[in-house]
Amino acid sequence: MKDTFNNVVIYNGYPLSVVVAVTFHSVILALLLYLQSSKSPEALELVQPTVVKALLIQENPQVANERKRLERQQQQQRTREREVAQQAAEAERQRQEQADSRAEEQRKARELASLRQRQEQERLDADQLVREREEQNELEQERRRQLELAEAQRQQESRDRERQRQEEAANAAAAELASSEFEMVQSGMAIIQQAVQSVWSRPPSARNGMRAILQIRMLPTGELIDAVITESSGDPAFDRSAENAVYSAAPFRELQALPSNVFNENFRSLSLIFQPEDLLN
């Protein structure tokens, strides 16, 4: 009985409220029939109620199980479809994210490559500018060196011409001075020789081939300081005669007119040679 009631309750999905409603209407119908039968028709006007028919059909358990199995399969299919759709959507999202990530990386790589290329170009331009400036500076320095060399060469040529002119003038003056000095020296030597010869008396022992050399020293005034025989003739009388001749001829006043340099170079210390054949009898 209990199983039958359960089957009625769950039959074809009808709830318990339907069963209660059918039972309630059945009770009302029975009450109305009772009242009608106990009273006269005049005393009671019977209202014909609306007949509600309820049909209870018991479902086959195999059909229910098959239906439930199909529903479960459909539910599982829908679940699988949703999962596949979700997986596909997730895969698409991940693919899109990866594509976006790759695109972003490529964009950054392009930007980095562009930045490096721009920096490299800027470095090359800067190096080129530095080289051009260095070349320009070198050219300017070379031009300045050329100008300096040309100016130095011009100045050197000018100095050379001036030095040559001065040397020519100095040579001319030196030649003229040398000629004048030579003449003064020759004149002074001639004065001394003439003065000594005029007072030298050869001794009887003098012979040809004898020679005595005297070193004399004088003051710029022509005065004789001393006379020393530096080479003897071998004859004391001949040597003494040469000394006496020098002392007798001094002082040589004519030498006072000579320039000091001429006197110092030629007459301050002087050697005189005495030979018999150089003197007149």
C-alpha cells in the first residue's frame, strides 16, 4: 500500500497537493449529495459544482530510468560541451594573451632595435663630427705651420742677407784694417830695425853665419823693459854687441802712435835676429 501511495505521489511528477485537492473535492461532493438526499428539493436548491477530474497514470520504471539516464547523458553532454567551450575559450584567451605578449615583445624588440640603431647612428654622427673637427684642426694647424715656416724662412733669408752683408762689410773693414795694421806693423818693425842697426857695432870676432836672437819686451810708450838672449851665437862678444845695440836704440817713441791692440799683438814682446850679413860694414 505504501509503495502504491508513493507511486501515486510521484506519478508522472504530480505533487501531493494535487492528491489533497482531489480528496477535498470528493468530500464536498459527498456532503452535497447527503444534504440533497435529506431535504426536499424546494427547501434546498442544489448548486451543481464543477466536476474536476484527475487522472493518475503510473509511469513505467524502465521508462523513467531511461528518461533519467537520457537526462543525465544530456546533462553530462551539456556539461562536457560547456567544459569544452570553457577550455576552448581559455585556450583562445591564452593564445590571445600569448599572441599579445609576443606582439608586445616584438614591439619592445623593435623599439629597442630602433633605439639602439638611433644611438649607434648618433654615435657614428658624433664620431664623424669629431673626425671632421680634428681634420679641420689639423688642416688649420698645417696651414699655420706652413705660414710660420714661410715666415721663418723669410726671416732667415733676411737674416742671412743681413749677416752676409755684415760679413762682407766686416771682411772689407777687416781687410782694410789688416792692410792698415800690416802697414803699421811693417812701419814699426822698420823703425826698430833702423834704430838698432844704426847703433849696432859688430865685434871683430863676428863672422858670417853667426846668429843671435834677442827677446825684448816694451811698454806702449816705446820704453824697453828688458832684452834677453834666447838663442846665442856662440860668441859672447857678438851676443853682448846685440844687447848693447838694443839698449842703445831704445826707447822707440814712434811706437806710441800705434793702436793698443796692434802694439799688444806685435810689439809688447818681440824677437830680434842679429846676423852679421844683415848689417852694412
